[in-house]
Amino acid sequence: MQNMIGMLAQSFGIDPNVASMAVNGATKMFLQKSTPKAASGLLSALPKDVTDQFGDNDKQKFKTTQDNVNRYDLLKQLSEITGIKDIDKLDNFADVILDSIKQNTRIDMSDGLDKEELLQGLKDLSRQQQSSQF
């Protein structure tokens, strides 16, 4: 995950600490957007260095509630964290983060976890999903 953060920082011209905060913020929104059942599975499927950022209260909230987070909320938060104001650059940044989260999520199908259900939150936050709604 650190390699991904370094790549994001370099590609988008931001400090690695800022890139790390952006990844953490996007991951949190992804978990908030997920159903409680999916969030429980995702917490065990995401890399430990990602889930360690969340306290027990946050983890419990992910497992019991689902927030109505959308693409606009994600872009707004990422803009605040990174200082990126260019909407196209911000859109690209969000997509790279969401793709990286998806690639770093290890889903063990033997646990009976439904990959589509677990990644629905990412689909809901993706640019392609949002653009097809207009």
C-alpha cells in the first residue's frame, strides 16, 4: 500500500502524507457506503495497514450502519485533503484511489463472501457509475 501512496504522490504532485490521508479518507467513505454485511467482510479483506487506521468505534459503525455517501462527497473530501481544485485531475485521482483499493482487497471466496456485494460501494463511488446516472 505504501508503494501505491508513493505513486499517487508522485503522479499528482502532492506530499506522500497528503496522499496517505486521501487514501484513508476514501477508504473510510467506501466502508461507510457499503452495507453493514459488506463492510464487515471488507474490514477483514482490506490490508491491515489500511484497517488499522480505524478505531473500534469506527469499525463498529461500519458494521452496523450504511451512510448515503456519493461521488460528490468523495470528490469534495479529496479536494479538501489534497488541495486539488481541478475537477478532471480530482476525478482521475479519485478513480486511481478506488482502483487501488479494489486491487488491494483480498477477498477469499471460500469464506462465502460475495465479491460483487463487497465491491458495490466502490462501484457506487466510481465515475462510470455516476456519469451513467445523468
